[in-house]
Amino acid sequence: MKKKKLKSLKSMSAFEIILIIGLSLLGILTIYPFYNVLITSVANTQSVTTYTPYLLPYVVDWTGYKTIIEDAYFFKSVGVTLFVTIVGTVVNMFLSVIGAYVLSKKHLIGRKVMMWFVLVTMLFNGGLVPTYLVMKDYGMTNNIWSMILPCAISTYYLIIMKNYFMSLPDSLEEAAKIDGANDITILTKVILPISMPFMATFALFYSVERWNEWWNALLYINQKDLQPLQIYLREVLINFNTQLATQAQTMLGGQGKVYMQSVQMATIVVATVPILCVYPFVQKHFVKGVMVGSVKE
């Protein structure tokens, strides 16, 4: 077995060897930023100053993580983000599935006109200032729902879902209607159960978008208690505020200087890892789910 492998390596052309080396270097360049974030999050000022460039985790210092965990606003921002992610994903999926299922009905009167109204939103929007004024008039400023309702439906996802529903055999619905089922029963008892891989894919897409929500929060949320995790991360990256610096200094007992970048990188890790943990469970559905809905039969 080993001899065959050695023989195959010897038989490689120069192009194949160059390709392997090039892809390996590309892989290292891709992974290194994540690796650098991890080792920097547990570094301190002394280790970074002593070892330059800082390529290995010479020191493991958890001050950065302790600093953000002991900050009250950190847990408030996590709570806001969890609410926006969970509730927002439920709202996204409910409205998208209902809208896509209705628009997939070929006998629906005015279906083409409705589709044109849907497609127009991909090309034009109301503009930043008019949208803000509308949100203000509806009392949505400093309201957690301002991070959910303005992006309740993704037009792109809606169209893919519609194409997927149209690709399903008509015989499924016809058989259900013969048994006396109405449209709601057909959707919930027939269509959705056989579409779970497809739905899981878009549920993950929506949840990632809600987890990373920051733009609407930046526009409509001024109250610090209602700001999500991404805004908290933004504040830490842009401005290592006095409160966090004092808090970290207290942990060190007044000895040594807090390494600002370790706190920033620790915040990035905490904000990124939770949503990354979800990917392995749904990744297998990505290609199947998206490709089925992308092709209209």
C-alpha cells in the first residue's frame, strides 16, 4: 500500500506538484487569520513584546475573556442577539414559506403581478432617510423589533423557495385534496415534512444573518441595553472603552498593562464561535437544498 503511494507521488507531473504546493499555501493563508485571532486572544503585552512576530501561543492569559465576561453589557448584548436570532429566524421562515407556497400556485389569480412586486424590491428600495422616518413614525426606534421586522423576508430566498415548491409533483397535493385536506393541511402535513433538508438550509442562512445583525441596530437603536452582540463587538474594536480597561486592570491587581488587542480578539472569538458550532449539523443540506430550489422544472 505504501509502495503504491510512493509510486504515485513519483509519477506526479511538475504541474501537479506546483498545484499541490500552491493550494497548500493558499490553505495556510486562509487559516492563519483565524489562528492569529485565537492566539492573540490569550496573549498579553509582555509575551507579544518579547516574541515578535507572535506566531505561537507562548503564553495563555485569559484576561481578555474574563474582561468581557465580567462586563454587564456583554451578557445583555448576548441576550438581545439570541432573541433576535431565534425570534427573527422563526418570523423569517414563517413569512417566507407562506409567501413562497402561495406564489407557487399556478392557478392563483394575479400571481405574475405579485411576482413583479416582489422582484421590484430587489432593484429598488425606499432609501435610507425615508425608511428611517417611517420606522420613527411607527415607534420602532429603540425597539428590539426594528432588528427583525425590516428584514422579515429575503426576496432572494423567497424566490428560491417558490421554485422549489413548484418543482414538487402536483400528484402530492392532488392526492391530499382527494383525502379532504385543505391548503394549510397540505403545507404542514405533506410539503414541509418532505422539505426539511431544504428548510434547514434556509433556516441556517436566516439565523446567521440575524446573528450578525448590526446595520438596523446601528440605525435605530441608541439605547445601550438593546444593542446586539455585533454592536458590542464594534464598540470594543473601535474604542477600548475606559470601563473595560479599568475592569481588566482590577483583575491584574494593578500590576502590568492590559493588552488591548487580546480583549478585542476575545470578543471576536466569543461572537463567532457559537454560530460556527451550528454549521456542522446543517452543512450536509447546503448543496442539496440550494440546488433543488435554484432549478425550475
